[in-house]
Amino acid sequence: MSTYSLPTREVLECIKQYIKSGETVEISDLLENNSILYREVIFFKKWSKNNSKVPLGYLYINEKNEIISQKTLKERLAKLAYFLEIFYNTENKSCIVNTFEDETKVKKDNDNYRLMTEGLEILTKDGNMDSQQVKQMVLKLPGIREESNEILKSFMAKAKEYRDEKKYFDINMLEKLLLIYREALSINLKKIRLVYSAKECYENINKISKKKRKQIFTRFNYKLNKSLTKTSYMMDFFIKVVNSCETISRKTDLQYFKYLETIEKTNIDNRVKLNRSKKN
């Protein structure tokens, strides 16, 4: 579900002096501040590579389609608009709802874990002790996933309840959902730390599993080859997680959330920074 849509003719008429050649415009769902309703306007290129939507500018308008110029108010609305996307806009990759794993995804993960575990057991029998350590790590992943899914179910239920009740997004809803959102991120951090805990093992297992797949006996044994192929694939995945999340995995919970707050503030400030002026 997107939190943005095409603007009405009335809105387009009011903001036409801000739209540059080759641009298209989208407008957000309702934002509420001090009992007044607003919307965020985003400017994009009409045609972009891979249909990617990179914001080129922003505006904030009230119920009368008047342009908001007060900086403090723009900052408040930018914060609301940012979290509206993070909480509700599933078309945005950063939306927390996208991390929920449905039955299809859970089954696929379980199949991957099963095959990987079989491959790790093969390597353990060959005397590779790293594979035993990674196996113990992998066995803990489904529990963390279940914990994550439960908190995300709670988040989605509350998010729907608030939107159904008010039809707009305000600071009160943000603060309530932010508590559950932070809890979900904390569980995700636990998963990252778990994967990081066996970081010294992945390269070795990847190398050994690829080597074993080339052996004559393994090459013509479909079951063994499939398990080792999945093991190698998952080691590549774990290595990517370690490389991309190394800084995060070393932070305490307090440091992690301060880090997130810095990123959030930067993204919100960028919305204000890109606020549009009229065309010359």
C-alpha cells in the first residue's frame, strides 16, 4: 500500500509554479498538526532509469492548498511524513511492514535452513569444526524470526487501528507506533548480532563446501550436492550481512538507537532542505 497518490487538479493548479519541466508530482495521505490537516507534495522525474523514484523536492500544503512557508511547521510535517512512509508505505523498501515474513517466506526460509543444516552436518563429519558452530547459530534463527513476526503483527494491527479511527497521521500515533517499531528493530539487531557471532567461520565453510561439491562422489549425488550448494549460497549471504552490518553489530542497544535517530534526523532534515521555491 502506498501513502502517496496523484494530486487533484485543484492541487496541481496551486503548485504549478513549483513544478519544473519533465517532473511529475505525488501527494501524501493526510497529516495532522494542531487540529489542521496537511499533505506533503513530492516532485519526481517523469522518466527515470529502472523507474526509480528519487525525490527532487518537497512542498507542504494545508487543507486550503496553501503553501506552508514557516520552517518550524515544515520540520514537524517532514517528521510526520517521514514516519508515515516508514510505518505504512509498503512501496518504500525501508517500510517496517516489509520485514514481516508470511507463510510462503517462512516455508522458503525453513527449506533453506534445512538444506544448509544438512550441508553443515556433512562438513562436520569431515572434521570441519566451523560448520558445527554455524549450525548452532542457524538453529536459533527461526526463534528470532518468530519473535520478530509477533511484534510486527502487533505493530500492523495497531497501525491499522489508528488509521481506521482517524484517517490521518499525527504525532500521537507516531509516538505510540514508535515504541513498537523500536522493539521490532531491537529484535532485528539481535538477529544481526547472532549472524555476526560466527563471522570467522563463513569464508572457510564456503571454500570447503565448494571444494567438496567438485568431488566425483558428491558431484553425482543429487542430495549431497543440493545441500552443499545451499550451504555455499547461505555462507555468501551471511558474509554480505557481516560486511554491511559490521558497524551496527558492535553497538550497544543505546548506541544503536542513537545511530538510528541520527539517520532519521538526516532524512527528515533533507526533506526540509529540498523544500521547493517557485520557478524563476
